[in-house]
Amino acid sequence: MRSVGITQGENRFLRRGIQWLRFLGWLDEPEQEHHAHHGEVAIFEKWLRQERGLSTATIQDYCGAADRFFFWLAGKGTPLDAVQITDIDDAVAAEHRRGAWSRRTIHDYAQRLRPFFLFAEARGWCRAGLAAGIMAPRFMVDQIVPKGTKRDDVLRLLASVQGDRPVDKRQRAILMLFVTYGLRAGEVVGLRLDDLDWENEVIRVRCPKPGRTHVWPLSPDVGNAILRYIREARPTGLGRSLFVTSHAPIRPVGRKTLGKIVRDRLAGISVVSGRRGTHALRHAAAQHLLDQGMSMKVIGDFLGHRDPSSTTMYAKVNLAALREVAAFDLEGLA
């Protein structure tokens, strides 16, 4: 007798069907749960997008923190205009007691509440001075050394995408960008066909913040992987985004898709513990450059760090020095 549960193939079919219905606008999805101050957060979100021009990821972080605070505040029955700094302190402390977040995550949560309360103060929604009183838990940047994927695992990861399937060609190009340049997921998502200057052998990368575009030398191995994907695997006539989904409905890939690619590929080579997202490959790229003797200044420029201790001018990069980095022996990554 057949089990009541559905098979993996059936589950995949259902997911694809739901994607199609959502794409066509035919999916009647349940409304998300809202708190009493959903309207204020929506106004804040619109301001961040239209007036500040922040990236979608940053807007989601700020608004997500505000939503989380108001869902917590609903349990106390306190309106926004009566919120005190002790309420904000209690909300942050509650996350600490819950024990599900790291100290860094709790620190970021408190920091992300500040922009909303600055906005709310300017509009008279809450008491003045709340934003200035928000004290994020102490967290030293160098308190935890970032854990990147081990070099041997990076080599095995790239070896796992040597196949001739279209999905392998796309994923190899994506992984080469992460491993070689240490790009962020948002930077890879934002790449367009026009960002590849084949004649001058450079690639333009837009940081998910307004007004910043970086130029990196295009290494032959990365260029060949991208070119193979474009010529042999990328569907045509679907806009200028470099990477698109491999299944219908075809559209530009998102950050979550890239994270899933990395996690699934690492799981495929039996790497199932530790940090396994796209940022782990970024840390692995930085560690490799450091092991090769590159200075922290050059590494900071190469990874696009904003910290002044890494680079004094974020947008000005020494291409000559970076070409030395791009020319490094990839030690089997090609």
C-alpha cells in the first residue's frame, strides 16, 4: 500500500506549479500576519526605497527588525507613542534570553531598530530621543574569526561542477565568481551581460548600495566559465541579467537561489556542518589571498571592504595590484 506522504518528484512538481501560478498572478495566497503598526513600517519602507535608495536586502533588514519589535510589543499592549527606551532594551534582551541568535545577530537587531525610530521621531510617531538611547550589545569586529570553507573543500566543490549539463555550466560560473573574487551574493545577482568588458578583460560589479561600482580584472578561468555558460547554457531573449533560473518561469536568479546552490553543492561533497552559505566562500577567498602573502590593504580592495582600516577609498582600487591577485595560481580551481 502506498504511503500517504508525497514523493520528492511530486513535491518538486508542486513547487514549480506554485511558481507558475504566482508568476501568472493566479495564486490566491493567504495574507501575511500584520501587527498594529504595519502601516507605519510600510511608510518607512517606501521612504527607504524612494528617498534613501537603499538596496532591497538592507530595506528588508531594517523593516524586518521593526516588524519583529512590534510583534514583541503587541504582547505588552503598548502603542508606539508610549514606547520608552526600556521597552526597546527589553525587546533586545528577550532575544538574548531566547538563545537562538548569536551576539552579532542581537547586536545587528538593535542597530537596525535605530533607523526606524529616527524616522518615527521625525514624524512625531514616538517620543524624541529613543533612537539616540538605543544601545546595541557590545560586539567586537575581531571577536570571532570568520570561518570560511576549507581549501580542499573548495577544490572538491568546483570539481563537482565539471559536467556538461546546462545547470552545471551555470553553477560553475557562479561558484568561480564566489571562490575567485569573494563576491557577495547581492553582487553576483546584480551582474549583467554589459558588465563584462571582454576587450579590456575587466568585470564591473555593482555593490548593493547606491552609487558604487567596482572594476575587477577578469581572470581567464572565470571568463572562460562565464563565456561557456553564456554560449551553451543561458537562454536568449530574456533580458540583460547575467544569471537566470534554470527552470520555468525563467527570471533573474535571487540571493536565496545562490545560497541554495552553494549549500546543495557542499552537501553533495559531504560538507554538512559549519557555515555553508555564499559568505563562507567569500571568507575562503580572503583567507587564500592572505595565505599567499597579499597585504590586508590589497585584500580589502579586492573584496570591496568599506572599513577604513582595510581601504581608505572604497571606490578607488589599484587595478595593477589587483591584476597580480587575479593572476595568482588558482591551484586546481580552473
